Amino acid sequence: MVLNCEEEFPAIVELVNIVNFREAMSERSNDYDIAFIEGSISRKEEIRKLKDIRERASVVVALGACATTGGLNCLKNRFPMEEVKSIVYGKDAGLKIYDTIPAAPIDSIIKVDHRIHGCPIIKEEFLETLKSLLMGKTPFTPNYPVCVDCKLAGNICVFEKGMTCAGPVTRAGCKAVCVTYGRICWGCRGLTDDPNISAHKETLGRYGLAEESVLRSFDLYGGYALEKGRGKKNA
């Protein structure tokens, strides 16, 4: 999605020296002020790299669902790591070259200054975040549910269509793109800071659904947050 900013790149490079962008350039430098980090932590070696980035960068931005919430990678945390390695690597699972640990968002290891949520991220949100940082401002992060975005988009609530949805407890900012194009909200932007599930009791009850139904549907992207909230530790 960042590479899709080709029209904006001429203006960006007038203001920013891009020194490390593995997907777009071969030249590299570790002299940077702002670090956009994507991906979840799933190997011990990544913990060392992450701490090194934090020491060098004045500002760290978690980029995308895996970096902000742990993302889909956290699905493997439901199983013992030895079992995960056996399923993936078969007879070679015991080799030391396969370094895998329970997946986690980057803020479980280092301090994160800002977050750009979503899978994928929204191009406009990335540009606005970069603009705010260059102006010395705090980037705006929505803290209201996707239901607001749905209403602004004029969508019919998916509950009316007999489906369930994680929108009532998911952070908005995606313009409800999934629902707008006929799908449901899968919760890729993570929980709002204070998900008020009880506020939706009446709606859920009207459709014969319990509060837990919403949380279960959120488990695809929010497994790490849910396990943390239940006080469980990944093993």
C-alpha cells in the first residue's frame, strides 16, 4: 500500500530522505529518525532487531495489523510451538535454524509512538500520519467503532442480513470498505481502546446473538489482545 503512493512520492522525497525500504530499494542505512515497522514478532532474532531500531529511531510507527495487534500470525499461538514447528517443517522441525516463538505485536517488546491500523492499511491514513509527523503534530487515530464508518457510507447493517460482524468493537478509520463491498468487518484494525460491547446488547439480543459472539468473530485478528485480556500466557 505504501508503494501505491507513487503519485505522492515526488512530494515525499522532497521532504524525507528514505534510507531503508527493503521492498523498494537496495541501498540501506541505519541512520534514521522515523521508523515505520511492519510485521509481528515471531522469532527471537526479531526481538534483537526491534530493540536496535527503537534505540536508533526518535519515532516508531507500527504499520499494519501484524505490527499493531499481532495479526493473523497470532493464530499459531493457540498451539504449542513444538506442534506448530512439526506441522510446518515436518521431520526437520528439530533443526535449530527454525527459530519460532509465539507471535506478538511490536509494542509487546518496545515502546510504539504511533499506530497505523488495518490489513491492508489505508493509503490516505499513511500519508496523513507522515504529514503530521513532519509537522511535529500527533497523528490522529480514530477511537470509535466501524459502525460509525458504516453509517457514513450508507451501508445496511450486516446484522440485518443475517450475518455477524466485529464492527461494533473494532476501531474505525477504514471507511468500512469490507462492508461496503458486501463482506463483513473481520476486526483487522483491532479493538477500540475501550470496547463498549454492552452498548450493543440490545442490538445483539434482537438478532439472537450473545456478546461473546462478537468477540469470537474478532478472534481472527484480535487473538493476542483477547488472550491478554483473559490473563492467559502464550506457551
